Amino acid sequence: MAKRIEIKDLDIFYGKFQAVKGVDMTIEPRAVTAFIGSSGCGKSTVLRSLNRMHEVIDGAYVDGEVLLDGTNLYGPNVDPVRVRRQIGMVFQRPNPFPTMSIKENVLAGVRLNNARMSGSEMDELAEKSLRGANLWEEVKDRLDRPGSGLSGGQQQRLCIARAIAISPDVILMDEPCSALDPISTLAIEDLIKDLKEDYTVVIVTHNMQQAARVSDSTAFFNLKAQGQPGELIEYGSTEKIFHNPDQKATEDYITGRFG
Amino acid sequence: MSAQAPSSDKERTTSSEPLDSSLVRDSKRYGDTLFSGISTGSALMIFVILAAVATFLTTQAIPAVTREPGPTGLTAVETAGGFWQWVLPLAFGTVWASVLAMLMAVPLAIGIALFLSHYAPKRVAKTFGYIVDLLAAVPSVVFGLWGVTVLAPALDPFYRWLNDNLSWIYFFNAWVPYGDGGDLRPNLAAGGQNMLTAAMVLALMVIPIITALTREVFLQTPRLHEEASLALGATRWEMIRQAVLPFGTSGIISSSMLGLGRALGETMAVAMILPGKVLISFKLLTFDNPNTIAAYIAQNFPEAEGDGNHQLIAAGLVLFVITLVVNMVARAIIHSRREFSGAN
């Protein structure tokens, strides 16, 4: 449960194009770390490199190290499939499997892990995960209905339930609220605060109030210039980044003087 | 609808507010009228054609079913002992050949489609895709010729081997009693021209159709669903099972039905390969094979007259009904799964 991530001199490429350059940072366990920065600055790319989802895209690769409690995820014998089973991910748009019921969605990852489970164990795990995602009360009477019939906010919490059902060490969230209304956003933010009790949570967000509300540490990414790779400009406690940043660029971005 | 909205058009037009002339409905939208006329007409045309075909088939078929055929009737019908005794084996042969073809074609086509959409490098997939499309453009006569002259003779030794070694499997058993001593002799089809060869050629003919359609469906799998699966720690095959195949199910069903439609109605290839008879048999390698309706009509229509024509047309009507039922079943399957299709 809840492991520490160390990123060492990470360069990320899409074919010949370098998207991110020289990221060094340590992400603490049992805390929420927010990645902020303008569009195209590479924050989502860094996030996706943490569970090796980056390389799913044709021609994409990574140079550098990402250590999960000391183990390099990009080591020679590391299977990306295994990495993803330990590092869960929630996407920008809710993406429950449309052909599966709510319960099947929650258990989708467990099924993949070839875990032999009895029917009652499955039921228990589904309930535990849905409770963990603050969704149980809303769906307990319709677990066999399609997941795509839920509202956007409920679908996103269903995806979170699906991610925590495989008991990952880390949960990555790529702008999890950007497609949701304010009330659903609030529900997800509350949930994020609960999740850090058990997991290492990393969240990418465009919403600075959100970063300020939910995160313990904040990393600000930016481009040196258009067409240049994105870089980690400043990383520190959310308190410091928002009130007393070291870098001028961070301050400009936080105060809205930057696009 | 909000509560304040006017409840009908009438309420709106009778309000006393002044009307801005630039907002008045323009009654002369010729392009609009013309286009809606053309598209409605085209849609109606389908109905008219279908009705015409159905009427032709039914009126021409009725004499064959309702009254005793005269001297111009087909001798095969007389031998069989009646219209239904004659047409049933043909309907069986039609369905049997198509089912065998689909059993071979569907898994292979899905495999090819998945290779093209998810495994092959882009450039390979493109070239390969063209080749598959090209296969769909080969006329069925050519498939028939190739089946008779190349495939059937090439498979003949294999069929002999099957009959010698695997005849304990019912379908591959072509042994028949010989003499009175209880001896057996192989009754294999000459030159490999049996049901299995016919079904293989049918399969080859429908594979490009199913492949091309399912490939398109697989390519449309939302990236979000594929990534959801991968992020849960799915291998590529698990991702395909979890995201791609469920998304493509209705596409697989409908393209298979299109393929089945072609297999059911396929005439030339079967007529050329299979020396079919009016009989029901599940055995694949024997000399005595059931014929299909389409091939039977093609083989016998040139010499038929009078009641014989009616009987062949009635067989055609049976084929029409079979195809119709197959399509309705496919629609029902797709419809029953719509809630989980992701369309909502």
C-alpha cells in the first residue's frame, strides 16, 4: 500500500519530439500531489509515464528512471502490464466499460488479475470498492444495470471504484473533474481527500482552486518557450507554491498573469 | 421544457405581439422540398421493389404448393413424393453449407480483422487490407472454377486420410456397406468435390466481407475504453477481450449476417463444385451430398417448364424466407443487447 515515487532525470518523447525534459521529483506516499501548468506543458505526459501508459502511443518512449519504493519501473525486466496493476489510473473523461454492468465494471481489473474468488468475495469486494468511492448508496439497488446509465459524476466515481478494487499502491488522476459539474466535482474532491489515507495520489488539474483544496504538494510545469519541451519549474508544499513561490513564472501562473 | 414555455404553436401565433417580417416563415424552399421528395421517394422505392418481388414469388409459388403438379412438374419432386419432401432437403443443404462456411469464416475473419486493427504495423495493415478487399471483388464463378480445378483435387488426398483415420468422427465417415459379407468400401466424393470443399469455398467468399466490416468496427473502439483496460493492467489480448470485442459484438453479428446472407444465396460456386442431390446428410466427405436451393435452381431452371417453373420459384420463396428469418434473428439479437452497447 501507498508507495513513494522517485522520478530521476526523466525525459519523455513522442517519436522525435521531446515533450518533457529533465524532471526530478519525489512524490510522497499517503499524500495528494497536484501537477499544475498550462495546456501542453507535459504534466499529463509525466503522469502517464508513471504507470507506463505513455508508451501505449505509437513511437512514444521515456529516458530516465521512475522508482517505486526503490524499484525502477523502467528497468530491463519490468513488465508494463504488472506496473499498471500496481498503479491505478483515472482518466479525464469517465470511461466505464459500456458493455458491463456496474458490478462487472468494478471487478473488471480483479478479473484480469486471474484472482480466483468466490461469488460472495466478489460481492464483498464490489461493495468495499464502491463504498471507497462514495458510490455504494447510490447504486446498491442497481448493480446489474449498465454502468453507462449513470451520471457523469457517478461514472467517474465508478472508475475510481474500479481503480481501487485492485488495491493499487498509487492512484493517478488525469484531470478527473474536467468533464464534471461543480457538485460532482465536490464529491470527487472529498473522495480524493479520503483516498490519501491509503494511497499515494497524484492528480493533474487545470483548476488551481482544486489543486489548492485537495493537494499537499504541488508541482508546477511550464514550457521555456513555444516548441520547447516542458519542464518542472517548481515543486513544493501546496501552501508554499500558492502563497510564496520561489519562481517568478510560478507566481505569474498562480496569480493568473499567465495564459 | 420549462413550465413557462407556451404549450402549443397555437398559443404562440395567436399572441397579439407585432410580427417582425424578417421572421415570417418562408414557404418557398424549393431545394428543401425537392430533396425531401427525392429521399422519401427512394425510401418508398425499396418497399415497392420488395413488395413486387414478394408478390411475384408468392403468386408463382402457390400452384406448386396447393395443387397436384401436372406432367410438366419436375421429376425430382415426384421421386421425393411431394413438394415439401423435395424442398426440405434442399433447404437443409442450403443452411448446412452456410453454417459450415460460417463456422470456418467467422473466427478466421475476426482474427484477420483484429490483426489488421490491433496487431499489424500500420503499413502492413494497409496493404493487407487492400488484398482482403480485392478478395471480395473476385466473381463467384472464378471462386467456383478455382474450387473445382485446384482446391478440390488438392484436398482429395487429405479427405482420403480423414476417412481412413478419423472415420470414427461421424462427419468424416464415408464408409458404406459393400456386398453381403458386411464389408465396407469408401464412398468418397470424386476428386474431392464434397460438402466440405463447397463450404470452404463459401467461407473464402464471405471472409472478405466479414473482415472488412469488423475491422472498421474494431478500429472505432473508443481509445478511452482501450486505455481504461490497459490501465487496469490488461495485456493486449485481455484489452481486446475487455474493450474491443464487446464494443464490436453487434458489428460482428451484423457483418456475419451479411456474410451468411451471401453464403445462403450463393449459386455459381456451389453449383460448380457440388454434384448435389435431394437428400439430408450431415456427412461431409461422401459422394452423396445435399444440394442447396440456389444451386439447384440454377442447375434445373434452363430445362424446367410449366409446373416445374412453379416448383423452382417456390423453392426460391423458401430461400427468401430463410434469409428473412436469419436477418430478423440477427436484428433481435442486436436489439436485445442495445442497453449495454454503449450507444447511450
